Amino acid sequence: MTRLSFDPSRLGRGLAFASAIDDLSAALDRSRTVVVSAPPGTGKTTLVPPILADRVPGRVIVTQPRRVAARAAARRLAQLDGSSLGSRVGYTVRGERQVSPSTLIEFVTAGVLLRRLLDDPGLDGIDAVIIDEVHERALETDLLIGLLGEVRELRDDLVLIAMSATLDAERFATILGTDACPAPIVTQSAPAHPLEVRWAPSPTPRLDERGVTWAFLDHVASTAVAAHRTLVRTDPAADALVFAPGAREVSEIAGRIRGLAAEFDVRELHGQIPAAEQDTVISGRSPDAAARIIVTTSLAESSLTVPGVRLVVDTCLSRAPQRDAARGMSGLVTGPTPKASAIQRSGRATRQGPGVVVRCVDERTFATAPSHAAPEIQAADLTDAALLLACWGAPSGVGLRLVDPLPSGSLDEALAALRGLGAIDADGRATDEGRALARVPTAPRLARALRAGSDLVGGRAAAEVVALLTGDLRVRDGDAQATLNALRTGRSPDARRWEQDVRRLERFAGASDTARGGADQTGLIIALAFPEWIARRVDQSPNGATFLLASGTRAGITGPLASADWLAVADVTRAQGRAAAGTGALIRSAAIFSEDQAEQVAPHLCTDRVEARFVDGRVVARRERRIGAIIRSSVPVRVPADDGGREAVRRAVTEQGLGVFIWSAAADALRRRLALLHRELGSPWPDVSDTVLLDALDAWLGPELSDLAAGTPAARIDLAPALRRILPWPAAVDLDALVPERFRVPSGSHVRLSYPPADDASARPVVAVKLQECFGWAETPRICRGRVPVLFHLLSPAGHPLAVTDDLASFWAGPYSQVRAEMRGRYPKHPWPEDPWSAVPTRHTTRRAALG
């Protein structure tokens, strides 16, 4: 069967990128990797795929960062091509697929292609991949660039194109090519339709501790209505696009506009509305329909076109992920929209002609916004990414040409989580369990809950809960069980999409029953996915309750679940305001749980042991039953006279630090000397920092731990003998020669050296000695095999400092004369010779020195 080609001249009619077709063809003639840089609306997503499809024998894959954009791009191209959707042009997104054996161009989300790569690393039958919207720096897109770069090393026939809407093309060209030979760049500018910029700052603050203020939402709604009424008087075909930070604000603004302007067709556009409604919004309107005001999130910023828009009203607020390393969570935080994103938003008004943007801030506030959004990789949970890389054979991304390396802190947390799931081994490589989890189309934690939960509550019930947690569905009042009940009965508008996800996940559940789960089972599945978020109520007020999570984090919640004793938490995020109960974190999704269930799903977190603490210098002990940081019961006990008691004391010292001891002068001096030796000479001299000593308590403090457990006060523990246990033998015989406690000065005195604190790497050993005792001493002494010069504090006869030097010869030759002039009258009984080189060093007065 003959393969019919696409017609670029017909597809590109009216599109700015049509003039760049020859440049793209020339670039493809000389390179298999190309970067395309063109602003939104120029037509690159419409034209580049069919150009490639006519050049390669296999299928062309085009990735989009969002499902709605993938569906819209496929529908638009199929319409222009005159073919039915799913024939020559199709799409695949989570839960939806419209393709056929004859499909030449397939639009997919980046996540779909990542999972396809795990099943088919060679991409059999696919001859070209286009990664669209790379400038958004979505995590999955960044990962694709790294993985596809490695695929190309095995398949030099694979064409790879990265498309960006901003001017960072050079960076991607270097990554797709090499430093010496970057990929060619094809650029195209957008038509310069005029844009009128207006400023409409709110008289009240945009944000408070609870988020976006109601007064600001009122202001945005009234501003949008007034601006659009003015516009449609001269341009009845014009539509308006209002940008809000999140789905909640979209609904609130849309509701207010409906109340103010019944003449407009008010629509919402965000990721939580059904796909059919999303597609209706972006398909445009008929000429005789009412003018539309579309309230949207950043979804409409750059990856899809909403036709007919001539007015943009911008809150200049965005919601972006922010990592909280202390709490081990990521949360969406509302803040100023980066200027680059705001410029892209305003460009929506000028895609088809002159437009207007109304920014609901003043010019000064806009100028202080960040220039660009931070890449998602900097704040995202990396568990899914780390598992994918482990299954790919590049643990932690080693060896891949990534746009940015994975942040070490977030990566370490992700690897620890995967080890806890049994998904990776000690070397970071995927286990059989890890590969099984990666095949489930959801996050690793949820995949684990699905597989393990199927044996406990049945495959259907487990799939229902996981589908709720996977599907980005809104959980009203944080009550996952109530939301699940609404989905099961069809009362939720998300029921159809949820049911599709349930059927898809049930295939991976490993159980065939269809039993429905109760409230206790919902919590059970959630706890299997997030055992460290098992939570117990610790405080309650009229405004809500505070829960302590097994991880040690406190989080607030309002609504019906605030009265529960135990919760299994599915979503907890950074937040401020009344709902967070002053904890800095808010529980957004949870189900009722029980203490007994914790032992069933999280035995690794359940402990029953003696815990010791130092109180007034003595060890006191309590027997505690815990689930992570949650104390289930605590009763006072005597410290056991066994290994358990010694272990409890060891934990107490580790937790409270070495400050529980009173360091004697001898112990402190020995530690300082050892620290200097370790710093200067290294092995075999031991590291005596707090961290290392606490990690090796048994090696040097073993007998003392037993004494503490037996009741000896910490103040009576001498740490000097303990430190001597870690002296390296036989090297220790040179201790006094390398770092002497005292050394002899020319007067015959043996003066003590003062060594710097163990944690001060910049300080020097010091000798404080009377100036007269050093007459004639030219060579500054050095210790640690001559590596460290001693710093001299030269003192007056009364012991006051006169000079500080580590170069005695220079001191005698210069500054001494000034010191002599100032001091000889003050201390006439002591020698102040004009020539210090020939003077006899002494610690006595002139008269006594003369008497001998």
C-alpha cells in the first residue's frame, strides 16, 4: 500500500513557520538532531511533524507536557490533513488511545513515551521523535532528552528534534549534539501583532497566609468583565483568557464572572475538568455564539492554542512545586508569575491579530518577579524518575546527557524510598520487584500499594483507591473515602475518568475479585503507599486539628476528618494559614485509619524498646511503643542491665550530642591535638569531629556507656582515657613529638601550647609567652613534621599581649623597636635591650637576671 504524503503548503497556510520549512529541511539534510526555536502560535507543532513524516519510513512520535495539549494537537493536525483522528494522525495519553496500524504521527505525553522506552528501548517502528515545549523544563521532558540521547547512540537513523518557545535553544543544541558540534538550530519569529499592555493593580493584597485572597479574586473578576465588555463593542468575535494560579481560583473567578456578566459564556480550563470539556473549550466557538471568557491555569500558557482570544487578563500569580527537605515533602506554592511566563500569557492575545493584556499588578511589582520559572527537577519528588533510570540501566542518571543533574538531596531521598520498597539493590540497580513496579502506570509507591493491597482487600478495591490517588482528582474536605464513595455511585463528574483508570490499574493488581473496599480498607491502601504518613491526632481546636505523622512532621486539617484519632495520609503539602494549624503543612487527602492496622502495613515502623535521655546529667529511661515518631505508649522503667540498656544510652548520647559530658582539660586538649594531626597528616590519625565520634561510640566509649546505664552521672565520666582508646598504634608513640603539650623556649621555660578547637580548621596552635623569654630566637618553631608554624602571642611582663607573629625574625627586625619604645618606661625593671639578638632571654627582672 502506497504511503500518502502530507501537503506542507496546505497545512501551513497562514502559519508563520511555513517560511521556515526550507531551513528545517536543510538542517535535517545535514543532521539527525535539530533544535527548533519559535514562539507559541507560529505553527511549529502543526508543521514539523508532517515534514518529518514525509522523510522517514516509520512513525513520528510528538511529545507534549500535558494530555489536553496532546489531544488538541492531534485533533488539529488531523482536521487540517482531512483525515479521521486515529488514522494518519493519532494520540495516546493516560487512559486514552486513538491510533491505528496506519498512524504516521502519534502525539503522546512525555510520561507515555518514557514507559514505552522501558518496554522497547530501541523504539522499534519509530523513526523520529519530536520533544515539544522543552523550555517548560518539565521533569519527564528532561528525562526524555537524556534517554533519547542514549538511544541515538544505538540508532543513528533515529531523528530527534527538540522544540522550544524561548531563546534557550543553544543550550539544547549542545545537549542534543556535542560541545564541539551542537545540533543545528532553526528559528522563526512570530508575526508582530500589536499588544496593548494595561495595569490594573488590586487595592487589596493578592496573597495572605491562607493563599489568594477573596478580595483579589473579586478584583480579577470585575476587571475581566469590564475589559471584555469594552473589547466586544468593537470586536464581537473576541474572546478573553483569564489566567489564575490554580483550579480552585479558576472556579472562584469563573463563578464571580457568571454573577457579574450573564451575557458572556464563561468556561473553565484546567487539568481537573473532564477531557471532553477541555476539548470543547479549545475548539473555539461558532460566530453566532456568545462571547467567551475562559478562566484557566498555566495549562494555556504555551502548549496549546485557544482560538479567538484577543484579551488576556493575568493575575500574575502561578503555582509551582517547592521542595521542603526538612519535612520530606514537595508542595505547590503560590507566588509571582515569572516574567517569561507572563510574556507568553500575554502573547495569547496576539496570535491572530492585535490584542490587549491587563495585568492585575502595578509595573513595579511586575518588575520584581523572577525572570524564569525554576526547572521542575529542582523541586519534584524524584522517586519515579530514579526508578525509571535504574530500570534503564543508568542509576541516578550516571552517563546520561541531562539538561541538569538530579539534585543530590532529593535524589538521596528517592533512592532511600526505592530501597525501602525493595525496588533497587545496594548499587542502585533495579530489582525484579522494581521492574514490576515500573510496569504499573503510576508512581512506585502507589504501584506497591496496588500489588500488596490486592492480597489484603482485593484487586478491584485496591485499584479503586490507587486510581483516586493517581488521577489528580479533587478530594473535597481532604476526605478520600467520601470522594471515593461519590465516584463509586457516579455522583462525581470525575466518575467516568476514574472508572477508566480503575479498569486499567486492575490489570496490574494481580487479583481477580471485585470486592469493594470499606473505609478501613481505603486507609489500608493509602498507608501501604505512604507508611511514613500514618498520622495520629495530637491537638484539636475549633478551627481543625493537628496530626503528628510517623515521619515526625506535624500537619493540620479541617473538616470531618479533624475528629479522627488516626489517619492514613495520601497528600500533605507545605501550607500556611488556619487550616495548617501553625504547622507549616496541610493534609489535603486522607482516610480514617486504626492503630492496629499500622502493625499490618508498616511493621518496619513499629518499635517497642527502652529509650533513654539525660536529665540533669543522669540517664533516665522509658519503655516506648512507637510507629515512627508517633509514641503509642510510654512508661518509666529502670535502665536494663543488658545490651538493650546500653543501646538505649548509646541512642541518647547520639541524639543529645557530646555536650552531655563535661570535657576535662586533659580530654579537651587531647582531642584538639588529635584533630590537628588528622587535619594535617590524615591517616592513621583519627577524625575526632562530633559526627565521627557519635557514629563510633562503641569503639571509644564502650565501658563508659555501661557506666552511664548503671547510674554514673555524665559529669563523672572522664573522656580522656576514652579518647586514648582510638590512638593509632604504633604511630601513637610519636604523639608528643608531633603535637607536644609544651616546648622549651630560649629562657629555659617549658611553655604550654594551646591548640585550636577540633571544629576550627582555620585556627593555629598558639604559644603565649613573655617577650623577654624569646630574645635571640630567630627560627619560628613548627610542629606536625614541620607543616604547621606556631603562632606566638608575645606578652608584657604583666601578661598582656604586645604582638602576634609567626615570624620571629621579622618581629625582632621591625616591630620590636616600637614595642620597646612604648614599654620600657612602663616596665623599667625588665630588660628592653636595643639589640634583642644579643640579649640573654629571661623570665625575670633585670636585677634578678643579673644576680643569676
